[in-house]
Amino acid sequence: MKYRTLGRTGLKVSEIGLGTWAFGNNVYGGVSERDGIKTILDAYEEGINLFDTAPQYGTNQQDGVAEIVLGKALKGIRDKVLISSKFGRNPTIAGGASQFYKERIIDSVEESLKRLQTDHIDVLFLHSPFSPDEIRDDVWEGAAQVIQQGKVRFIGHSISMFHHTKDMARQWVKEGKIDVIQVVLSLMNRESQELINELSEYPIGVFARECLANGFLAGVFNEQTTFKEGTLNARYSREEIIERVRQVEAFKFLIRNDITSMPQAALRWVLDQNGISTVLSGAKNSFEMRGAVSASDAKPFTKEELTKAKELLIKDFEAA
């Protein structure tokens, strides 16, 4: 495992981090608490020192299930790892209403700390605000308070609805309100690259997520694949599935002697992009996690390989 500096935070993060969404609900098919804990501990043994979670990674009945699993797994080694979590969205809130204001950031941090069994969060992200209208001005007073109290070290923006919210991230970085952004970036979705390049001068820390394009870049789906109702990919039509599968087939030229699988190739490609601090793996088990870690060990792609991958992109597929 190799490590990089997380922008101006100065934190040293593993090139591969572990996202915990799969440990909180059935969005990717469900993972037992026992298997989640094992995957997290195995990830630590493989050199992963960054774990990303959120209150939103839970169910309609319980916030932060993934935070609870992570807290149990990291008990005893908390001082050796970094944890990022989020605030502003909770699955138990009716209608999914956002909560980006002072009182909520303060309360949410307390709730997360309890679930995580820790006294601080290393990076706290605003969790996917969909428009500037969702942000109350006093949220920054709350952010300053939790930082001053030592409960949060750095603030970030986890970006969704990219074209509607990228300007918020740009402004917040330039005003010094945030130090990290989390963006969708994959071989199939590259819309965030311009923003990453623009903000690199500050420098900003960058988490890349959905790097396997919600599982399509794992290379295991085919044109006849059907997705269980209620899972993330069930929203795609048959035509969209076929289009995505054919795009993945075009990228398989990236598999070579030291890169033996499509997931490894997809994660290596993200690591080779400008400005990336860490790539979040959404591995559901230790086998998938070790496959992700292998991307850090692989040699970077050549300029010619990167150019060909750009030429073979049919279009920028939308993010989840």
C-alpha cells in the first residue's frame, strides 16, 4: 500500500480507502455485521488507514448502522486510522429532508461519535447537498464549533448533483471553509476532473468514489444481467445496462501482466488521474477489498494507455 497527502490537511492517507455504505443497508445486497467487521480489520492489515462512513448508511429504522459496525471493528486501533463521516442526511428522516444548519451539525457529530466509539472524526463531509438553498449560513458556525472542541479535524463537501453544486464546492474551497472534496470519478464518469484540476492549486484533498461505476467496472455484469428490486442498479433499463456493459468491454484492453482484473484496472486508472488523494473501495468482503488494494501495487498506466482510454469513452455516464 502506498500513501498520499490529503491536500492542505497534511494527513497521510492510504491510496485505497474503504467505504462502508454496503455495511449499513441492502443497497449492494446486504452484508452481515460479522462479515463487515472482518472486512474492515482485514483492510487495516492490508495497509488501509482511511475508512469512510455516514449516518445515512443505515435503514429507515436506524441511522448510522455502518458507523456502528465501523466503531466495533476499529475499537482498540482507533489511534492508528483515519475516519471520515458526514452530516446533513439521515435515513430515519421522513422524506429524506436535508439538515445543513448549526444545531444539526453539532447534534449529528455527537450521534456519530457515540456510534463510532471515538472522540473525534478526522474529516466531516456535508453529505450531498443538492442546491445552495439547502445550506443555512449558520452551518459554518457549527462547523467552527465542533472543530474548536476537537470533535472534528477538517470539513469537506461530498458532492452529488455535480452540475448543480460544483460551484458551491469551488467557492467553499477558495473561502477556506472546506479542505476536502469527495467526488464521483471513474473510467465511465469523468465530469469532476475539471473541478479537481482547478482546485489543485490550493491544494485540496480529493476522495474519489463510485470508481467501479456502481459495480459495472467490476466486469461481472453482462447484457442479460438483472438487478434485484431495491438495489442501486435496478433503476437501469435493459438498453442502459447493455450500453454500460459494452463500454466496460471496450476498456478491458487495460488488463495486462501486472493488472489482472477489470476492477484493478479501473481503480489504477483513477489513481493515475491528477489531484487524487485516495480512492474509496466499496468492497463488501475481504476478497473484493484485497483486489482493490492490488491497484495501489500496480504500475501506473502509460500516457498511451490513458489516451486510448479517453478515446474509447462513449460518453460521460451519469453518476448515481
